[in-house]
Amino acid sequence: MSGWPFRFVHASDFHLELPLFGVAHVPPHLRDKFIEAPYRAAERVFDTVLAEGARFLILSGDVINAPLAGARGVLFLLQQFERLAERDVAVYWAAGRVDPASRWPAAMPLPPNVHTFPTGQVGHFVHAVDEEISALLVGSGRGRSGRFDAAALAEVESAHGREHYSIAVVHGAEETAALQNSAFNYWALGGEHDRQTLFNSPAIAHYPGSPQGREPAEVGTHGCTVIEVDSRGVARTNSIATDVLRWQAERVVVGEDWTEETLLKRLINRAEHLRDGSGGVDQLVAWTLAGDSPLLHDLGDTRATRPLVERLRQQFGYDSDDAKEPLLWSLSLDFDTSQSLPLGWYDEETLRGEFVRQVQELEQAPREPLGLEAFLPADYVDTSLGAEMATPSGSSRGQVLQRASRLGAELLSGDGDSTPLPTTP
């Protein structure tokens, strides 16, 4: 095909309206980075488009909630789009949950190089350079159901014959089999914050993830994806890191004979390894201690680990005067609480026995409200924090109950109880 080979970039889920969150305390020297990270990461996406000589950029939804981001977010995107326009690079944008066309301010029109797919129905664009067709892009903005119609997209694709590289651009969900059975060469998917490829043969279905992880659960590298289509129409994907702050979750298994000094040395070694392999990106690390070591029982709870956290922060968490090494900020040093408490405790006619039985009942009834919102100040009850405390979901609920079970049992055991709390598997 005369328009091949070519490159394009696929990105999604910028969420410019959202700073980083999920941390109880942000140190002053990192506050600006928490706020600026989404913008800096998004800018790196546009830098990648230009550096790679891509013919176009695909945005598969949740780029910006314009009313929440305000003028700054809208102006930022317009400036980035204009950078691409100066190099004759097109943008193809399918809206997600937060960025339907109705939320974009009418007083600030998009430049001509930005093409948006209709919401709730299928649209298409033919990308051509100097009358040479590179690709057919068929897409749809996210509808109310949150699902897209793979069959409707395929119908539009088939109407244009097979003399093109065909790309579907959507945000939402659909059965993987429906995507595999279509004739599209590439599914540009949006709606997942972590990078994920559903399949890569004979076609490709891909979520590039967010350019910047927003919370501790979004660990690892985040970025965009460069797709290179060769002269035969065969595509190769390459993930490009764009994140400014990278969340990490590190689990350290504590040896049976370790001392606190040994533990500190191992933590420092692991931190050095993480920093050296970060590619210059600052990192936010949540540490977890696991194992059967007596040291974990001696430490007792997270209060006893604070000196270890402070040592890690002092050594790795601040800018150095004589080096330009990336920062590594230790968010927490916690215990693995996944192991059950001793079975005998559940049969005790004691306050401890009554407590662990009540927690067990809540664990076995996932729809039962925990009532944590009652402990919030009145001003926070109707906020998103209040909603999360009222109905913590999935792993959040499980972690809350596990930690409560361990801490409550420890406090109710008393100094005279000879049965130590279990540590971890």
C-alpha cells in the first residue's frame, strides 16, 4: 500500500482534572509535583508524537473534564494540539466518561487538525498524506451504557473495502471475542489506567493506560504507545514512559534471624536498586514486610517502623546538592496482614473473642456497611472521601477489615497474653 509504512501514537485517560491522590500526607517539597504531574506527563505524550515522526495521534477517551480542569486545562490542550498542527499531525479523539463534546467550551473551538468521533454512534475518518491513504479510523464516543458496539463499528469498516489499515477508536468495554472476530487491524481502546494488551495476533487490541498513575494502586510505568506499521501492514507496538512520579509497591520478606539493623540494610539496598532502575523518574514507594521472623512481632505495628521510614526518606527522598539522582519517597512501611488470626481466638468468651467474631461477620457479608463515615467530621460526610468510607469496595474493604482485626486483637490481648500475633505467610 502506497501510504505505508507509517507511525501513529495511541494515548488515553489523561484526566487532566485529577491531581495525584490516595496519600494521607504529601511532603511540601513534592506538592507541586503532585499537582503538575498530569500536565507534565501529558506534554510528554505530545513530545513523543513529534519525536517519533508520527502521522497522527489517537486519543481514546477521558482526556479532560473541562469544567473541572478549568481554563488552564483547556488552554493546555489547545496549545498541544497547535504544536501538532504546525507539523501537519492530525488528532483523532473518541470521548470517554468525562470528556463528551458537550463539556468542551464552545468559546474555545478545537483546531482543524483535531477530529472528534460522535458520541453514541459510529463515525469514521480517512487519514491520507499527499493523497496516499495511511489508515481508516472508525470510532465512537462512549455512550451511557459504557459499552461499544463492535458489530456496528465493523459494519462501517467493511463498507470501505480492505485497501487500508483499519483502526477502531473507542472507550469502554466489549467481549474480547467480538474484537477478535472483527476485521480491524488495531483496536485503540480507552478506559483502563494501566497498560494492557488483550491480544496481539492477528490483530492488536490495546489499552495504553494513563500517562501518569494517579494513586498508590496504579503501580509501575505509565505512558503512551507508539505503533509502527510496516509496508506489509504488520504493526509493532512500543510503550514509551511519560510518568513524572511513579508509584511502587515493594514487598520485603524478612528472614527469621534478621535484626532491625539487617532489615534497614535490606531496605536501603532495595531502595538503591529501585532508584537505579527508574530511568530518572521520581518514585513513591509503599513498603510491605512479610515473613515468619520474630522481628515482625517485636516491631508490633507501624508505629515501631517510623524510624526506618524516616531513615529511608532522609537518604532517598530529598534533592541532593551534589547529584541529580531521582527521588524515592517512602510513603509507608506496613505489615502483610493477610494471614488469619489463631482459630482459638474466635471461640474465646472475651472482649478479644467478641471483637474478632464481629470483624469476621463483616468479612463474610461484603454488602454490610462498615459505618466508618460516622467518624468523619460533618464537613466531609458528603464528599468523595465520605462515600468511600461509607462503602469501601473490593480490596479496600478487605484491607480495612484485616488491619482492624490485627490491631484490635493486639490491643485487646494485653501484656499477660502469651499468644503472639501471627505475622505473615
